Amino acid sequence: MLSAEDKHRIFASEGPIEQLLSAEQIAARVAELGRQITEDYREHAEDLMLLSVLKGSILFVADLCRAISLPLTMEFIGIASYGDETRSSGVVQITADLTRPIEGKHVLIVEDIIDTGLTAHYLRNNLRTRNPASVKLCSLLHKPERAEREVEIDYLGFTVPDKFVLGYGLDVAQQFRNLPYIGYLTNA
């Protein structure tokens, strides 16, 4: 198994990577979010559904669901607005829809990052047409400088600068998801 330092050295061949958030910082914040969500949903645990937005949130949702001390269900949805680019195209598409109905469920959307806000806004509106009991948003990261549409984030991990971030599930052209920390390519 590669250490975080070894992974950094290997991936650095793509360009220098500057670390923004360590694995320890991420783990501590995910634990805090889990405690807050547990408290907030205690009365609705039987209907709590975490909705992971693929692919970027997969590591975050895996850690977050274990930090929530309630029974819950999980669902996944694929949404694309980036492709292999480093900037959102502005066009949001569902690439993999839900496999179960969400009617009557308390849906907590789990996102890796809120950048322009277009994807989160689209998804929240789309889900509301499916008659859930509630729809809230949990995002690991937020880039307020890039916002094109205001989006209410109910649970936020970190605010980050306007850089193309990678690691801990976030990618650049499908690469770097497996880094244990969040960083950015300094030459991008």
C-alpha cells in the first residue's frame, strides 16, 4: 500500500500538487458533519436517504454514512456538467437516474463540491418534482467565487479558493480520485 507521501510523489509527475486539506482535516470535518446530521435527522431516521452525486462524492459519502449514527438508505445519481474539462460546460445532464422512488423520504444530497451552483440547483429542483418529504444539501467543498446561481448548502465541509481541486473523490479527467487529501495542480 502506498503512503500518502508516495502517492503525492507519483501523481506529481502530472505537475506539482499543492495540498489544500489533509486527510486528517477531512476526517475530522466529516465526523463533525456526521454528528450534526445525526442530531438534525434523529426524528426522521426511518426515512433518511443519502443521495450521492456520482462520481466525485463517492469517498465522501462512504465516510459520511459511517459517521451518521442513524439507520439510513443510500441512493446514487449520475450528473455531468464537466466531462473531461476543468470548467463546467453549464449544461447539466443526468447520466444515471435513481433506482428507487424518493416520495416521502428525507433526501440529503451529498455532493463533492458546489462550484457554479448550476448542478445543485438543477438537482434540487428535479428531486422536488418527485415528492420527497424534504431535500437538503451536504457538500464537502464550496467555491463561492465561482457561483453563478445561489444555492443553499445545509451542511458544508470547507470553503476552498477558486482552483481546480482534486483528490478524495474529485478528479481531473478521471484521474487523482484516490488521493487521500484534497489539493490542486499548481500548473493548471
